Amino acid sequence: MELIENPTCDLCQQPLSDLEVLRGLFILKPCIICRTCKKRFEPITGMKCRQCGRDVAEVDDNQCLDCRVWMKRTNGQIKHVSLYHYNEIMQHYFKYYKFQGGYHLSQLFCSEIQRTIRKMNVEVVVPIPLSDVKYSARGFNQVEAWLGTDYQQLLKRVHQTDSQSKRTKWERINSSNPFSVSTHQPYPKECRICLVDDIYTTGTTIRQAYEVIRQAGYRNICSLSLVHA
Ligand SMILES: [Zn+2]
Ligand SMILES: [Zn+2]
């Protein structure tokens, strides 16, 4: 029985099995990637850095080396959770999702991200905003697409920086803060805020976001990213 004409996996382009297609119809959530690709995503498990959430082989005060360096430079602690490693399949995912307009691929991680946020027991969910240039190039904010409708645009970009990936680590760290907090803030200062980003790389972006939100008077901040690079 041919259910849909040659459905293929959106990541590896191999044909999906009839069982995968059938299961998708049954749970009313069309299957978009095959089981083989799905299994290749690698969750972060084991001992984690208490600040950035990466898994660490050796821990000193439960912090990774990067976070200890950050502490010396900025003194601002973060409380970040990352769900997956940035392995090959994840890089593949982001290639299709962010750079080839694969908006529908947001559904792969929607439920898991929203479930994780619910468990974090936060009141205000704040996605990291994109620059206008990136937003118009991409047509959507990849973090907002995971969050559904339950988020607040508390952060704004004040100046547009070049693509972070073109900079060196220290250029990124030394760059001035690209964020500001929206003047419209109907939230009590003690509310619990969760910042959400796609990839934690050097930690610069997330720490800059913490910094402006702290400066606005909020104290109860945590953060989440799908991936820790
Ligand atoms: Zn596949
Ligand atoms: Zn760390």
C-alpha cells in the first residue's frame, strides 16, 4: 500500500518505511525524519557544568574550564541547560532548519523544548532575538518557532553585529552588548525568566543577554539552548 508518494527523510533523503509513515498518520504528526537519523541525535548526559550545562569529564567545583575563565572576567554566574551535543546530525539539522528555510523542521524539537521549559517552572520565556538582517534572510526566528506562542519579546537587538561565526572567540567576547531590554516590561522583578537560544557556543550571546536583563533589575534568570557546541 502506497500511503503518500515516496515520502523521504528530511535529513538524509532516504525513503521512510511504511511503518514510520503509518505511525505518523496514527499520531497525527507526520513523520519527517527516519529512525536512523533520529537515533543519531546525542543527548547531553552525565556530569554537567553547573553554569553552562555541558558535560564535563573532570569538574572542579562542578564548573567547566570555560565557565571558570568567564567567572574571572565577568563575575556573573549563569544557570544554563543544553539538551544535545552539536554532532554531525545536529549540524545537518541546523543546515536545513536555519539556512535552507526548513521552518517545518522546528517540529522535531518543539515538544521537548516546551516540556523542558515547563519543568524549569519559569514565568517568562524570552527567545534571543535575531538581527533584522538575519530575520529577513531567514524569514523566521528559529528559537521562536520551537516555542510556539508562549514567549515574550523582552529583549531587542540594539545594534546589528556581523555574523558571530565570522569572528574569533575573543572578538566575540569583547564585542559590546548587542541587546537591550524592551521598555515595555509588565513583569515583576522577582519573576523567573528563562532565556532561550539555539546553540551555546562560547557563551557570549547568552551571557550578554543575562547582563542586560540583570541591569533591568531582574534577578531570577536561567537559560536553555537546544545544543551545546
Ligand atoms: Zn534520515
Ligand atoms: Zn561551563
